[in-house]
Amino acid sequence: MTNQKAKITKRSVDALPIPPKGESRLWDTDLTGFLVRAYPSGKKVYAVRYKRGAAQQSIVTIGRHGSPWTPEGAREKARQVLSQARDGRDPAAENRAAKNRITVAGLIDTYLSDGPTTKPAKRASSWVNDASNLNRHIRPLIGSRIADEVTKADAHRAIREITEGGTARDEKTGKRGRARVTGGPGVARRTRTTAAAMYAWAMEHELVQTNPFASVRLAAPPIKARYLSGSETAALWDALERLEATGELNPTFADAIRLLVLTGARKTEILGLKWSEVDLGRRTLTLPPERTKAGGVNGERRIALSGEAATILARRHHTSDGEHVFPAARGGGHATGVRKAFKRACAAAGLSNVRVHDLRHTYASALAEAGFSMPIIAKSLGHSRTQTAERYTHLGDDPTQAAASVVADFIRKQAKVSAA
């Protein structure tokens, strides 16, 4: 190691020789402790040395010569470090602690890795959605920031940028796959909720002190209350029959959509249905806690089946010997992509602006029109936020099975009227 002394300027730094091995040091003659270190790679780095106590010395690296560090900027930073040391602080130790603090990117990784173990009731599909929101929107915007230094203003700016489409892009997801990442108010709302949940989890596990996303407020989403009228439901039912008969619609998707209409169940509850969850004798589906948002006894969710729904399942059972009621066309697992099939059926039925989820609204509407009480409707749908049905523990499956039959009768009668 060689040492030189001169006032540190751009000229003296540029003139500092590059050592063949080890390092060369240029000590500033105007500010004690301020230096430049040169390495065999050609890199030149500003630093400052200070004393702690009588003999202990420490060195704080300021940064590499060039943009953004100039001799003047590095000198000012060195003065700040020396001032902190005179006040009894240890800047080197503080820097090491800062480097050891978790970044937002590190927090995302930790949350997605360890979170499922601490939240066993949360469904795997929800973790997939969380990963998408965090990795595609939060990580690009503030991933390099120290998690505990993100302010409320930072959180507001990040969510605003997502709302304005700042994180939207078209990305590759493999050799042939592509994912169109969008922004907008809906994505921003979901991402804010996910980020706030992650920070709340981090506070619980003492990784951060505050939750900057908890105070972010966004406009409420527009209400998309859409349900099919009796004639529209009949038109959809007829379209399923026609498209399946002509081979334009896969029978797996046709039956899945029929069950969604007849049960008011969630899309994932039906598509992921396993034969072990089906009891045709009792005309009941029993879903484990991890397969549903809200369950009843022991966390399970029971879905009553009408005669028509049971007939569909019985027919499929005669032709299926796998684990899933609606198996994937290729490979293992269950079928996916029902939205595309549903869209085709709606087009054939002359229906517009209808989502798969609207079939749940339709089911609830049919029950309400038939005069069923809110507790029975809530129990039939397995509401995730209201616990009304759980307070009516004397209700067995009979009321909900009667409700399911009412919906099936309603569809049957409408279909007959439509055909007449």
C-alpha cells in the first residue's frame, strides 16, 4: 500500500496511480481523515477515517469517484461523518446497520416465503395474487428502499403511479408466454391492500415499525351489480346446450358453467372441485377451509345441490375416473380458462357486460325474489365478510337445499317459456 498527500481535487485524483496490487491512498491535506483509495481494477473511491476513543479507528466509504461523487461533494460528506464522530456517534456502525436492514424487495421475498406458514387459512390462489401485485407493482417502484424508511408520502406516490399506469408493461413469462401487466384504479386498490397487509405482517414480526400503506385512501370501486333476468338466464342455458351439441363448447366448461348457475358458488370452488368433496347421496358439496373464502363448521363450506345439479355431477362421474370433477385437458390439475368459454356462451345468448361472478348475483337475486330470508341467502352463498349465517346455527342443509331447488325450478320454467 502506498500513501500520498495532497489537496484532493479532480486533478490530484486523476493523477493518483493505479497500483498493480493492493491499493494506493491519497490523503487530503486540508481535511484530516479525508482520502481517496485506488485499486488495481482502476476504481477510485472516496472515504473518510475517524477516531473513536484514544486509539480505535474506523473508515467510512463515501462512494466511487465520478458521478455522483466529485471531490467537493465527497469532502462535504466527509465533514458530516467527522462531525457525527465528534458527537459520539459511530457512522461506520450505523452504515453497517443500515445495510443489514431489510429492503422492500427483501420484505416482499420474506413475506411471500414465510407468510403462508403464519397464515394457514389463506388460500394458495390468494398468495399467487399477492405475489403478482407485489412483484409487478411495488417491487419496481420502491423495491430498493429500506422498508422501514418508506414514508406515507412514498406509499401515496407509489399507489398514484400504479393508478396512472406507471407500472403497466408487456412482459415475457417463458419461451412463448406473455403477461400484459396493467395499471389503473382497480389494480392500485388491490396492490394497496396487499402492501398494507404485508407491512402489517412485518410489524407483527418486528421487521418494521410502521405501516405507510395503511393511511392510503382510494376512491371506492364502482358498483358492478349485474344479475341475469329470468329470460337472460334461460338464453344462457339454451346457448350452452346449442354450443355443446355443435362441438363449439367443451362439455367440461359447459357443465362447469351450469353448476355455477345452479349453485351460486365461486368460480374457483367449482373448477377446483374434487370427487372426494362430492356427496351425491346427500346432494352436498363439502369444501375444506383452504378451498373457500368462508366456511361453516370446522372451517368447511357446504354447498347444497338441487336435483339438476346432482344429475350433472352423476353424469360426469360415469365418464370420469380422475381426482377432479373438471380435469384439465392436458396434464394434471383441474380445468382453467372458463372465462373464455363463458364469454362465447354469452355472445351466443346475446348477453353483454356479464361476468362469471355475476352468476352469484343472479343466484342471490332468484332466492330473494322467491322470498328466502337473508340468513338463508347468506348461508347459501357462503359470504366471506358477513357472519350472519353463522349466528343461525340451527339451520341445517334443508333450507339451502330447498333454495337450490327453487333456483333450478326457476331456470327450468324460464327455459320452457323461452322455447315455447
